[in-house]
Amino acid sequence: MEFGDDRSLYLRDTWREANTICGVLPMNPSSSGIWPSTKLQDPKANIEFWNYMFPHVEIIFLIVTVLWQFFHFFFKRLGMIRFTSHMLTGILLSKSFMKENTPARNFFTTEDYKDTLFGLVGACSYMMFWFLMGVKMDLSLVRNTGKKAITIGLSSVLLSITVCSFIFFVILRDVGTKKGEPVVNFFEIIIIYSIQCLSSFPVIGNLLFELRLQNSELGRLAMSSAVISDFSTSVLSAVLVFLKELREEKTRLGSIFIGDVVVGNRPLKRAGTVVVFVCFAIYVFRPLMFVIINRTPSGRPVKKFYIYLIIILVFGSAVLADWCKQTIFIGPFILGLAVPHGPPLGSAIVQKFESAVFGTFLPFFVATCAEEFDTSMLHSWTDFKSIFIIVFVSFVVKFALTTLPALLFRMPANDCLALSLIMSFKGIFEFGAYAFGFQRGSIRPVTFTILSLYILLNSAIIPPILRRIYDPSRMYAGYEKRNMLHMKPNSELRVLSCIYRTDDIHPMINLLEATCPSRESPVATYVLHLMELIGRASPVFISHRLQTRKSEDTSYNSESVIASFDQFHKDFFGSVFVSTYTAISVPKTMHGDICMLALNNTTSLIILPFHQTWSADGSAIVSDSLMIRKLNKSVLELSPCSVGIFIYRSNNGRRTIRETAANFSSYQVCMLFLGGKDDREALTLAKRMARNARIKITVVCLVSSEQRANQVTDWDRMLDLELLRDVKSNVLEGVSIIYSEQVVDDASQTSTLLKSIANEYDLFIVGREKGRKSVFTEGLEEWSEFEELGVVGDLLASQDLKCQASVLVIQQQQQMI
């Protein structure tokens, strides 16, 4: 084999004679180490370890990973997402910064086997990315999509392509020409504006996840619209590829119905293969996935054999898609859609491959796509102007045709702007499509460079703007009074009860029974079962009153929640209204589901279980969830109504409300009143509980010697005394409350008082009073472990106090006025 002096072939054993390199096949992909013993007499014939296949690829993976992590460390503080760092890493390793025939350039790309190897690794990375996004995608978004998402999805893609076609081939026919000669060819223009008008679900889904907007109303609408646009464009592209094949491979066949038709033999076979493959995915592959799920014991992981078999089919589907002249990710994406999302199978696949694909392989794919990026090609102003006009007009058309339907549905202007920016965002799909077009020769190098710059700027600018103009938490702001203190007498109490674990069900029902539901003063409870999102891309919100989902959703295990609260509804028929929901989302955005449900149902109180649970005897903590604690703190900050954190202790000696009725005893509740709006809210709840004859309420009011001696001039203190007046005189209708006033002059006396009464009651109700400045608690803030409970609540929850009672900490609605 003869090659030039400047080229080399890396084989297992090599020797050189003049311009000839002889070798023994097969190649050895692995080196003999960093310092191997010399095998050949000619030292030039012994190559370095990094020029072998595997070490070479591993070093490039390491360099790419370090570079994008370095860039992302700084860019994330500017509001940018990871893809921007991936793009910048690829551009840094491209021709623009590494000139031809330099050692660095030859290391990253040469004309030997590395081109093929890097291309294969990049293609496999992209293929696995699409497969995982298919696994994560929830097809129910298509089934349950409303008119708004369908209209926006079709308008932003299909209508945009139609309008752009009219503009470029009727109005701007001279774009891309110089002195009548075409600079940008016809097919190149079509590729550019078609891809610019697309909205890819994986790209938009990834953007929303990184911005933590997928749980917002806008995020759900954007994801639904992206699913619609993805499906419509996938069908359209498959048809266009088939028509292109028909044009290239002509065969004349006869038809007695429509006369002579020009069709292709191989195109027909390929189209038929695509139809058969889709039918296989729907009617064979997907049912087999449910067989795997049924064979997997509850709580046990899926067998690795099944996962590896699925991956083999994924690679086979990519080969089949390539044979059918479709892009290689279509096959894996269809199989991904056929895999049931969520646990146990979908989550197992995602957990096994997601970190490697998104953290290592995908940046490598972007780097390999960007290697032909070359700014030295930008020497013609005509080229730049022509492509800029195409891109700019396409962006404006898509932006306008996304905004107009949103405005027609009476969305706020700010939300319309944010939605249009989301749908106009460009990422890995568009960049991969341009790279594929460049590889096939459909796009010139200068066009690819300009489009790559546009995608880099698009991905760098849109996310920070979105963070600036759209804050999902603002929709939860309370401009109206939604708390218990300002409720009308005997009005319906609306409570949102959150369930994190099955252990929270019965304590929550017991607490709701204590609110004294009756026909005169009913209780409406909205039960929200929160579950972590694993193995899917889009969050799910299920109303079980309207549920029509199939058996694939039974893995969410909300049956015990539904059954328990249905029984609670039957036990208090006519007095209690129950509506059960399940929300599946990532922990960082779960608070959005809670706040949105509370806002939509105008609840007055949200009850959250505490993040710690105790053993049956109350002596030890059996679980401690940092995720639940962060979630509770987020709800406290953003809630549109009052919030209660319920610390439940299941002690053998403690009674429930129902047990008090059985043994003719009473349920002892103590309300500690120190003053402030949160304590006034907590006292309002205690007054309502006192209507239940089985509950004995004791209000312990702490006062200082100074407060007793001086006249009341503080407005906050006057409100406290006004609310306590009825309790002091015990004149509340049908209610018997024991009032006790304790003189406390410092924090040590408060702590002593709490220790003395800690085990006299079944339940304590206290106000949170964040940032309370009081003589009763001064100095105790420094020792608080859980700031979300306030000072008094933290003391009662502390193991040092050895309190055996449950605790309910109340925070009144924080109005944004």
C-alpha cells in the first residue's frame, strides 16, 4: 500500500520502506501502554499510545468533557444552558482555531480511520439521544392536547413553512443571487427555512427542563405544541423523502385506474418497510414491553437482559432507517415512543444511559459536527447577506405565527412573547440537521459556518431573555385574601392536602377530621399525590375524577391514596368533598403543581407533611428527605394561600380522633399563642377544631411582664387581643376553649414552659412567624435546626425536647400587595 510521506496508517505491526507502509491486519485498537517496550528496530515505526483507536477517542472525550464543563461553570451564571457550552467547545476545536496540517488539527481530525470512527461514535450518540427522548415523551400529550396547543403547534411549523415558501419564491425571488447568478442554490434555501421553522420536542423539552419551566402553564403548552409540530413535520419529511426517491429512481408502471404512473421499485419497498416497522413498533414491540413490565416483580429492577435486548433493537432500527433513506434517529425515536414511559422499564433505561449520553456522548457529537466550522470562509458579503436574510425572515415569520394564535386565545402579551421565544429556540436537532446536510453536500461550508454561528447566538440569547421576562412563580402571587382568618363564618374550608408517602395518608385524614367538617360548615379537600419524575420527559398531572388513562399508568401507585380518601368522603358524606390528583414531576418544580392547584381551587390552606418521619414509639427518626424539605420551603415562599407543615408522631400512647370517640375520651390540642399574623391564623384553625365535641382545645398565651404593665399601643398587639377576646371570655357559640395565660420574660422560660407541657397534649398548633423579634424567643433562633418551622415549632420538633405530640406549624398567606 502506497501513501504520501505526510500520511500514516496506524496498524498493529508496521514498518516503513521509502514511501511504503506495510502492515498486518487486523488493526490493534489498544496500545501497549504509555511506555511500551520497543518492538521494532526502526524507532519511527513505533507509534505513540494516543494514536491507537481507543486511547485516542478516550483522550478526545476527556478534552471535550473538561472544556464544556469549564465553559458551563461560567455561562450558567449568565442564564445560559448546557448546549451553548457544547457548541462553544465544538467551535474551539474546529478549523477556525486549529488550522489545517497542524499537530492539534491532525489529532482531532485527519483523513484516516479517525473520520470514520468519530463519525460512528457521534452518530451512535445522536441516535441514543433520540431514543431516550422518545422514551421520555408522553404520547398522552398528543391524545389530551387542546385546541390551543394544536393551533399553535401547526401554525408555528406548517403555516410558517408555507408562508416562507411564498416569501422566498414569490416576493424575494432574487435572494441568494448576485448579478442574476444564484449564490445560494434552490435546495439550500429550502433546507434553511424549513429547519428554521421547525420546533423539535427534544430541544424544547431540554430547554424547559434547564429553565425549570416544564411545570408552568406556559411550559406545558410549549411541550404540547412541540409534540404536535414534531409529529406533523416527521410525517411531512417522510413523505418528502419518499417523493425524492421516486424522482431519482423512475420506473413506469401501468394502472387501469389512474393510467401510467411514474414510481420506483426500491422506493416502494422502502416506504413499505417503514410502514411495516411502524406497525411492528405499535402492535408487537410495545405489547412485548408490557410483558416485560408484568414479569418484573413490584419494587424490583428490570432484568439487564431485557434492557440490552432493547438496545440491540434500537441499533437495528437505525440501520433499517438508513436503508430506507430516512435519518438514522427516526427508527430509535419510534422505538423510544413505543417503550412505556416511567417506572419500571422507562425509568430503568433512562437511569442507565442518560448520564453517559447527555454528559459525555452528546457533547462529543456536537464537537464532531462543529469540526468543519471555519470563519475564514466568511469572505463574501453576498453569501453572508443572503443567508442572513433567509434566517432572519424565517425567524420573524415563525415568531409572528406563534404569537398571533396565542393572542387569539387571549394569552397575556408577556406570555405570548415567552412562548414564541421557546418555539423559536434552536438546539441539537437543528445543528445536527445542518451538519447532516453539509455532510451530504446539500449545504456549502460557508452556509454551515453562518448557520452554526446563528444557532450559537440563538442558544446563548434566548434562555437569559426567558429567565428575565417570564417568572413562573408570579402566577402564584396572592393579590386576594385566601386564608382562614378572613373566611366568612361557617363558609366552606378548602384545604389542599399533599401526600408524599403512603405513611402520610392516615395522619392527613386524622388532621382533616379534626377540622370539624359538618353540613353547616363543610370541608373541601383537594388531595395531591406527588411523585418524582423518572424515565420520561414531560411532567404529568392527573385528575382522578376525570381519569381515563389506561393500565400503563397503574405503576404510579396512587390507588391507596384514592381508596383511603374515598372512604373518608363516604364516612363524612355531605360534609366533606374530596378530589384526588396525582402529579409526577421533578423535585425542583413540584412546588409549581402544588401552588397551581391551590390557586385554581382557591384553597385557604395547604397542608404539607414534614420531611422527617418517626418510628412507632416516637424514639427515632426513620426517614429524612432533603428533597421534601426543599419542596416545603419552596411552597412556603410562593404559596397563594396559608400553609401548614404537619409533623406527625405515631406513638403507641397517642389517640386519633376516631379512637377518642370509641373510648369516650377527648383529643387534647394545645394552641401556643405568642402573637403575630401567623399565630392569629393558627388560632382561627384552633377555634374551628373546638366545634368538635371530641376535641379539647387549650390556648396557652404567652405574655411578658412589660406587656402586662404597659398600655397596648402596638397595632399588631391590638389585633392579637381583639382575636383573643372571645377566647378569654369563652363566649364562642357551641365552643369550649380553655384559656391559659403564662408570664414569660425570656427565651429560657419559654423553653422551660414547653418542656413542662410537651407530653400533656396530642397535638400542638403554633404559628411560624418567620423572623419573629420577641422577648419569648430572643436568642433561640441561633439554635434552630429547621427554619421552615419557626422557633417554637423547631423546639417542639427537636429530639432534645422529647415531645411525644404531633405539631402543626401555620404560616398565614403572604400577600403580594
